[in-house]
Amino acid sequence: QTASGLDVTLTPHVGVGVGSRGGTTEAGATLRIGPDLDRLVPDGDDAFGERPRWYLYAAGSGRAVGYNWARNRDGQFARSGVSHDAGSFMGDASLGVAMRRGPVQSSIGLIYREIGVEGLRGGHGVDTDVSEGVIAFQLSIKPE
């Protein structure tokens, strides 16, 4: 807890998955700053009543992703598909602010994604490093 009474938490996460198309791995962390972070999801209105509460959030994660261009005997790209390779990287980062009051929760944040590809010879006009950002707004009401 900071001198101003705000809680600060850093929660790392690691994910491993196995599916019909192979395995996946992911790693990242979530940083949260705000008052009473351990009470963001109360057991009922008894804990907070109609008093509003807010928090800031920041999160990031990354994973290696690749796309394979593979032709079949007819020259078609039917065998193409996504795989996880060391030569490609996709990273997501997000940060924002959220507020909760009674049954209403809302947040607004910025999500940034960067995709970098190494070792790919893109033709004229083909961009192999792509980044994009979006602003996301969320509103949910959970009536009793």
C-alpha cells in the first residue's frame, strides 16, 4: 500500500495449451493500482452500498505466432496455417481505468497490439511489421 492509501499489485501469468493444432505458450503480467483492490468484487451491497469505487489497470502479454505458406500438389495453399514460431512475435498491451457503483461496472482503456515478423521477404508494398491501437469501452449492469 502506498502512502496515499492506494493498493498496488503485480500479478504475473503463464499459460500453456495443447490442442489439435499443437501447443501454445503465453506469459505476461497485470499491474493494478487503486483503493481496496482486494474488495473490487464484493459479496454484496453490504460491503460498499452505493459508494463508487475505481481502479487503474495495465496488462501486457506476448506470444510467438507464425503463418506457414505451404502448397499442396495442385499448387493451392490448402496446407497453409498458423503456427507458433520463433521468428514472429505478437504482443498486446492495455491500460485504462474502471469504475464500479452498485450493480454497474464500466471501464475505458487503450489496447495496443504490435506484430513483428523476422525473416519474411515481403514483396513491394507488403508491411511485415504491423501495429494497431483501439480504444475500448465496457459497461455492464448486473441486476439482482
